[in-house]
Amino acid sequence: MPGDNAKKALIDSLNGLLADYFTLYLKTKNYHWHVAGPQFRDLHLLFDEQATELFALTDIIAERVRKNGGSTLTGIGAIAGKSSIKDDDRAKVDAMDMVKALRDDNVALVKAIRAVKEAATEAGDNATEGMADDWTDQAEQRAWFLTQIAA
């Protein structure tokens, strides 16, 4: 039977993932608001679609933390302190640089999701394990779309 340390590690990794999702959501939304150039319409719509998908998962991840007996992130400072994804608060970024940054961030998110899945396995949380597969597929699809644009 999994011990308290495995459960604590899972809660910590889920909170890190939650911070990454919030950071990537805000970064994607920033790019949505500020993208310019010949591909404006396509990128504007794609970034909005991806931001919506990211935001939808934040509540699900936070609820996994709570269902595992943990406390979740409480504010912007907590998000900034736990996120492994770098923020970008610039209004002027080249459109292709936006695409490449979001692609790389989604690839990094896949690694973070896989770490959560490992922690869930150790903690005996098969529900989080199963959800992590879906989260991985979604992040891989976002990365794939962005890769095709940046190619």
C-alpha cells in the first residue's frame, strides 16, 4: 500500500502541473491578444482555442489535488513559485517566436504530465494515471499543430 510520502509527492507534482497549466494558459492568452502579421487570423483563433483547452483542465487538476487530500494553489504568487514554464509578459513578440515558444512549452508540459503519471502510479491513484494519458494526448496535439506552423 502506498505511503504518505508517495501521496505527498503526487500532490506536489499535481500542484506543479497546475502552475504550469495556469502559466501556459496566460502566456497563450497573451499571445492571442498580441499576435500580429500575415497569419494573424489563424494564429489568433488557434491561440484562443488552445488557451480555452488549457484553462478547462485547471479545475480538473486542482480537484485531483483536493481528492488526494492536499491543498492546492492559492494565488498568482503560488503559481509563479511552482511553475516550470517561463512567463512572457511582452506585448511585442514575433508571431513565429510565439508559435515556437508555445510549441516548446507544450513539449515541456508533456514531460511534467508524465512525471505526474509516475507519481500517481507510486501513490496508487489510478484515476489520475488515466487522466494523465488524456492530458498527454492533448498537449502532444497542441505541440504538433504548433510544430506544423513553425516548420
